[in-house]
Amino acid sequence: VNHVTCAHCDMVCTSVSSLKAPIRFQHCDERPFHCHLCDSSFKNTYDLHKHVETHSDSDAYSCDVEGCGFTSRTLRTLRQHYKRV
């Protein structure tokens, strides 16, 4: 088994190609994915998509517990609400 060590930290992977993503996300400041609604930019399309949801005026997610009126624009925020409550 090959062991390739990251030049920036102690991470060890089995191939050079498996190091590409960790290097990009942990050691690179490049943010090529830009929000078309504000000046924010992101390292990947998933983060951009989640950010764009925050610009929505509608509350797409709501708590289904009876009597709770909590709403949010993102599923992540709703999940955090469930954990708190």
C-alpha cells in the first residue's frame, strides 16, 4: 500500500489523487463559486447552493411540533432547532 503525505500537514492518503480534495478545502483559499446575489464566494457548489437559499424571502422549512411556529430558510437551521428543542 502506498502512503502519500500531504506537504502542508500530517495527513496521509493512499494516493496523490485522494489528497486533492483535502488540499483544496483545507489549504487553499481559492473560492471560485460566486453568489450572483451578493459578494460571497465558496470553495464548492454545495456551499454556494446552501448560501443562495438564505437569500430566499420564503421560509421553506417549518417545525412540525404542534404549537411551535419556528420556520427557517434552510434545512440545516431547522435541524439545529430540533436539536435545541
